[in-house]
Amino acid sequence: MTNVSNPNLDVDNLKRISHLFRGGWMVPGRLSHLINTVDFNHINTVFDIGSWHLEQSIEFIACLDHVRVHAFEPHPESAQQCRKNKETIVPTHRHRIDIHELALTDKIGEISFYALDTDNTASKNVGMSSTLKISDENMRGDADGKWLQKEIRVKATTLDKWCSDTGIYPDALWVDVQGAELDLYRGGQNVLRDHVKIVFTEVGVKPYYDGHGLKPDIDQMMKELGFVELKSAFKMNDEYEADAIYIKPSIIKNNQ
């Protein structure tokens, strides 16, 4: 990875940075909504939850040269891909990312995880793996057909317990846990209330997992935990999912 850490964060520089990544305009695109809203000096530790391939963790350290990222990925194959991709980072920045092969949810111990069954599904989109089962009545597929899952066992804990055990607390969360957002937030209410300032998250609009957390319920939980939604940042990804940003009013620049 080229060293592109940039202390002068603005929309033009974020666009320039975004071209360096296979996934394109993800973290830079979301950060661009906050340029005139928050002081990024308040964001020192980011948790990338449901990291899959580590790309968004890498984007964070490219965009914000003072940030440290903890990436959480329970799927063994994806966690291995994260470790491989970490080795592509220039050595002077590699230490700024830590990888944890772990699910953050509302349970502690070993849990069922439903990985995409790539042996029996034409799709190779392992990012569809989740702690939730794909619902039969809401099953959807990509151009290669319907997705099939296989049950494996993975290690899990809650956000509250992990932070209490390690003494590491996030200022921001980047969340892509395939419908299980509410489980994560239920298990992290203390950390969300007392430490987190920004949540970048997928939100369900139309369910396709059993127990899929939907935006109205996420909105209500975020409100109860002291967040407000940045309405201008809401973006539909397809008919099923959207991206949303929730922030604490205390970090809005004109509230300082």
C-alpha cells in the first residue's frame, strides 16, 4: 500500500485517496459527509466490525494519519484474508491495525456462524456470511443464483466485555455485520453511551436474514444512547440495505 496518510482532510483529498482502493469510495466517501461537521482529532481509535477483507481498515489509516484501527472478523477464511492484506501495508503503518478473529454480538462464548457455502453456491461473496441465517421466505440471490450457508462455530463476545477486558475503547465504529447490527449494539450499550462518538453502519430496510435488524429499531436504539442521525449521509445501497451515520451532538463543531 502506498503511504497516502493525509493530515489535510478535505473532500478533494478524500476523492484522491479513494482511487487507490479496489472498493472505491467507501470510507473516504463516508468521511466526506463529516468534513464540515466534526473535528477528526476527536477520532483516535476505530473499530472495523465485520471487516471481511480489511480494506476499510486500510482506508481509515490512509485517510486519518493519527488513527489506530481494531478489525474484528469471525469467519476464519476472511480473518486469514485480513492478515494477508495487512502485510500489503507499508511497514511504518502496519502497526496501526490489529486484527481479532472474533464476533462482537450480544453473546459470550462459542456461537453458530453462518458462512457462505462457496462449494455449493456459485457466488463467492463471502461477505454475505453472518451470525444470522438467511431467511427462506426472503431469500435473495445475486446474478449467480441464491445464496447457501453452512454453519460453523466461532468465538464471540460483547463490545462492552471486550473493551472492559482490554481497556481499549473506540471513538468510532465502522459496522458491516450483515443484519446483526442490533445484536452488536445491545451487547455494547455502555461503550456506545460513554465512549463512541460516531457510528458508520449498514441498516436493514427490507429483511432477508432471520432476526435482521431494521432501521427504525436501530434509529430508536441510537437515540436512546445519545446519538443523532446525520440525515444528509443516508444512502440506499439496494432495496434491502442502506448506509447511515449516527453522531454524538457533543462533537459537532458548532457545539464545541
